[in-house]
Amino acid sequence: MHCVRKALFIGASLFAGPLFAAAPANPVFDAELLSIQQAWARVNYEMPAGDERARAFDELEKRAENFTHQNPARPEALIWEGIIESSYAGAKGGLGALSLCKEARGNLEAALKLDPNALDGSAYTSLGALYYKVPGFPVGFGDDEKAETLLQKALKLNPNGIDPNYFYAEYLFEQGRYPEALQYLDKAGKAAPRPGREVADKGRRGEIAALTAKVKAKTLVQKRYACSQCSRWVRNQASRSDSNAQPSAIEIVGKRM
């Protein structure tokens, strides 16, 4: 597969103090970036799962790679190459998926070195999602603790965004933290629409609705289990009380007669 490009590091890290210089306006770059984002949304949300979708992601990944080659100092290009590689991995499956995930990780990490603020911290969001979706050692590089750290950084940069709230909610769901997951799903559902990203927003809102239904179902199961445990405890306590109860005067007289 393709090699991960080395990215030029600009400035210090996000937490060191100085701000990252904003890239000069480039209408051609912006138009191609939006076109790639829209193409990803069509493939990801409008094409049925299967070989056709995998082939479409393969073609789109090559296009994104070429875009990065043409703009090696732009973190936005690296971010979207990483996003497409991650999506392609999900569509492809099998052993080849892990190599794509590793490439995606490399591109997203390179984007963070260029500018962690790019696209409202989208590199943190996508990298965090990778870390909780990919299997852990010895199969892959998955790491739940690292995933949560990255997703929380994304939320600090974009607290009301649809994607960071959705992916953190999905992470919390996987961890069994259902009440917290519902809070972030609610925020994701209230996120403002993104101009030019209508297909992506519609698809994501569908995922929000589906995950919300799953979380509520799990919450209901938990409540029923808790009630059953409580009822069992009450019955046990009642049984113990009955067995330890002193006989009444009538019972004692009855036994003596």
C-alpha cells in the first residue's frame, strides 16, 4: 500500500503557547478539499456495503493521497487522507484493514504535528476513534485510554461539533458508560449543520439516532437487572427475618398442648 508521507513540523505543540500560522487563502485547495469530503460522504453513506464500496474507497484514497502530495504542508489534506483510509479499512476488512489503519494513524499524527487545531481538531477525533476501534496488542495498536485522551482533546477544541460528540459517545457506549453516552449523543444531535456537508450530516444524524436507541436499550436492561437484584435482596432479607423470628405466645402454647 502507500507510504505515509513525512510532514513538515511547524512551530511548537498546541500546549506550548504560540499560535500556529493560518494557511493563506487558497480557493483551489478549498474546493478540492470540499469535493473530497463530499465524495467520502456519498461513498460512506449512500453506497451499500460490499465490493463496490471498497473499490470506491480505494479510488478515493488514491485521490486523497495525490492531494496530500500536492499540498505536503497542509494538515487538512493529511487529515482527510487518514479519514478515508480508516473508512476504507472498515469497508475492506481482513488483514489488509490493519495496514490501512496504520497508514491512517501515521497521516493523522503527521497532521497533528503540523497543526492540531486544523479542521477544529479533527485529527484528534479521527485518531481517537481509531484507537478504540482497532484491536489491542498483540493484534493491533488499539488503546482505550489513549482513545479517551484524544477524544477529550478534540472536544476541547470543538465542544459543540457533531463528530467529536458522536465519537466520544460511541466510545462511552463501548465502555458501558451509558448515561454519559446519552449526554454526548444529545449534544451531537444539536450540532449546527455544516455548509456543503449535507450528505455527511444526514448520515451522521442517522448514526446518532441508531446509537441512541442502542444506548437506551442497554440502559433499560441495566435498570431491569438492578431491580431484579434489589428484589432478590429484599426477598433474602425477608427470608432471614422469618427464619430468625421468635415464636409467638400462641405458638408456644400450641406446642405444649
